[in-house]
Amino acid sequence: MKISINKNKLTFIFLPIIILFFIFPVKFNFLPIDTPRFFYCLIFILLLYSRAFSLNLKFFLPFWIVVLLSVISTLNSDISDLSFCRIVIENMVKLFFVTYLFSWLVYNYFKLPLESLIFCIILTFMVQSFVMFIMLFLPDVQSIYLSLLDSKAKGLGDAESLWRLRQLGVTGWAVYDMAVNLLLAIFLIPACLSGCNVKITPFVWSFIFIILLFASILSARTAFIGFFIFSLISLWLLIFRRSLTGSKVWKIFNFFIFYLLLSIPVFMILYQSGSREVVFLFDWVLEIFSGFTSNGFETKSTNELAELYFVPSENTILFGDGKYIADTGGFYGGTDVGYLRVLLHFGLFGSLIFYFSYLLVFSRVASNFKKLISVESSAYFKAYVVFLFIVQFKGNVMVDSIPALSSIFIIFNYSNLVLKNGDY
């Protein structure tokens, strides 16, 4: 089992942990702020001693436009509802500004090839996956860890009954957006397979793949959509492009199937154990398949989601209502649909600018992958972007999936620095 990385191995221990607490909003009881904000402060302090740092303000134009539109939309409504305006400003500051500073520091202090940085990001999500499984199988460890988190953090509270199955991971909360986050790591694996700086056997990659996939499925069945898209792009590259990367991915699939076949007896024994939690998990994960013969691919959650769609008034479509949270405290408009929530706040024009600001970054990342790593790695990243916009029909992943988006912006900024300095 060969694992060879052309860099000091300590980097690949400490940097993933640093990235973990930078992108995941972990709120410990003993800290006055969550971990990302702690890093914001630390980054600014470090930059005070970095004379070589420079900032191109033109790069932040989409950020300023989105923030301005959010403020205008808010002023168009009840001024007391500043929730989404605050969320947009905070997210834009982190994605467009703080990740730039973080990437600059990582580039100057670690000098990693792009594939090595991507490998560190994959390891970051592996750590999150392991923490999820440890908390799932060891309830006592879960209780101890949750006691260290702020009780006001999202997802915490009563751990009665089956609720603890959602209280997983470093943040103590794992739902659909966590599946989106973890699937990014899977779509980044081909970038490491294409590059020459990370050499790991397909057997090890398949282990990484299955851990990430199972953790994402544990978070939400949305993961099946991502897995399907990943499989399609792999099949297309293998058959029509005869891609070497595609063939490597299919070797990983072979080991994945091997692991899966070996685990079937274990799953059957667990299911037959009669444990309430185990039975619930199996029934929940397999609901989409068990009802296929009579109802097609549907679940209770997808049926409930379909009821959340509606057509807003013409004025709302054009200009938005500037609201994100209802006066009663729930979702404004009674809907959790991502596209609708953004539309209800921004209106059509503002929504287009909001998504366009992301697309500018996504397209540049895909282009940088093509230049620095391979065409195949770019194709996989584009497939992940397609997945993001599909899942936006379910929830507002462009706002909620901050760990994945932060990782993408780190790659974006880091790859730009690599190209700018000719380190490839």
C-alpha cells in the first residue's frame, strides 16, 4: 500500500486541520467566537507583518455589487428584517476577501503545488467524515463532544430519540448541505489522480472515496444525485475521451464495489440486530429505492419539497421583497427552496447577479484546472458545479454550503497565485 507525497508530511497533518477549522463554523463553549472568525482575526494580524501582501480591488467588484443589491432589496422591505443582508455580507466577505488572504498566506508559507493543496482539502473533509462516524458509533463520545459546543449552535438542543443522528461532525449538525460539502472532496479526487505531486494507490483512493460517500449519504440522500453525476462524467471520459484519469477513477470504482460487497454481510447483521437507530437509518437511506416499483424515485422529503414551490407576484419576481426570514421566525414565504428564497429576497435581476458572481469564480477555477492540472479535472469540477445548481432546487446551498464554497474560493485564489507567479 504505497502513499507518497512530495512534501514534508507534517504539512499534510497540520494544514488539513487548519483548513477544517477555517471553513467549518465550530462554536466551542470556551471561545467567544466561532473558529472561522478566530482565523479572520489571526489572518489580519499575520498580514500586518507581511509587507509583500498586495490586494487587487478590481477582483472584488462582484462582491460589492451583490452586497449593494442585498442592501437595496432590504431597504425595499421592512427594515427590521436584516437577516439575509447580514448573511450575504458575511458570506461575501469570507468568500471573496478572507479566503483570498488565507490563500495568500498558505501559498507564501507552504509553497505547495495545487494538487497538494487540493489533497489537503480532501483530507479536511475526510477528518469531518471520520468525526461523523465516531460520533455515530460512539454515543458517549458524541455526548462529550457536543457538551463542548455552544448550546445555541445550529442543530444542538435535545438529543433525545433519533435526533442524535443529525448531531454529527465537528459542527454538531449534518444535513443536506453537509452532503454537498463532502461530495466536493469526491469530485476533487480526479485532480489528484491527474497531477504528479500526489501518488496514492487506487486501493487507498477507493477507501477515501467510500468514506466520503457514506458520510455524505448519512447527511442526506442528495448524495445519490452527486454520485450519479460523478459516475456519468467518469463513464463519459472513459468511453468517449479514453481518458487515463477516467480509467483510474474506474479502478477506484472496482475497489469501491469490492468494499461494498464485503460490507453487505456486515450491513445485514446490523439490520437484523433490531437496533432502532440502525433500522431507521437503513430504511431512511433506502427509501428512494424501496418505493421505486410503485411510486418511482420519490421520498417523503421530495414530496414535501414539491409542496413548497409557488409562483410569486410579478412585483416580487422583478424586485424581490427583501426578506429571508418570516415575521414568525420561519422561512419567508413558507418555502425552503433555494432558488425561491434568493428570488424572494433579490428579485430576478438581483438573483442573476448573485449567481453570476459565483459563476465567474467557478469558470475561472475550471479554466485554472485545465491549465495547471488536466482537462479531466476541469470536467469533474464543472460536473460538481452542475450538481450545485441542481441541488439549489432543494435548498439554498449557495448560502448554506459554506465549507464547500470556501474550499472552492481557496482553490480559486491559490491557483491564480500559482499562475501569476509561474510556479507550474
